[in-house]
Amino acid sequence: MNMKVFFGADHAGFELKNKLVVYVRDELGYEVEDLGAHELNLNDDYPDFISRVAERVSVEPETVRGIVLGGSGQGEAMVANKFPGVRAAVFYGGDQNIVTL
């Protein structure tokens, strides 16, 4: 069975998320689902998108993964870690911070 990866990001991670969705799908061959944001909105709020990803990972923590992006990564990890079976860790690399679930 092919691993499925869910993506989510607010405006701070929007551009990188879109690039990663293409890379993970087309280069790595994983099934992906983009849970937003689907348009750049400087007033959006990261919990709206991160919670969608964490909820989906929480349902099947053994068979799916999630990648969420945002400003610092700390708030994103705290939101994700509120869901049962989800353990998020922050990756500090380059200009963007990536939280993987």
C-alpha cells in the first residue's frame, strides 16, 4: 500500500507547501492530499489548517503522514500534538520551518 501524505499550511508556509506537494507526489510517488490553504491570505490562521491535517493523521496514524508548515513551527506542533496518536516535531531548516506528523 502506498503511503498517503496530508499537507497543510497558513500564509507563512503557503509557497513551500505548494512546492512540496508537487515534489512528494511527482518525484517521490506518494499519494498526497492538500488540506489548505488553497490561496494566499495574509489573514488566515494556522490552527485552521494544521488541525485538519492532524485530525486525518489521528484517524490512521500507522498508515498516513502529515506535513504542516508555518511561521515558527512551535504553535503548529502544539496544535497537532493535541490530537490522539499524533506526535509532531519541528524541523528547523532553511527559511521555513516544517512540522512533520
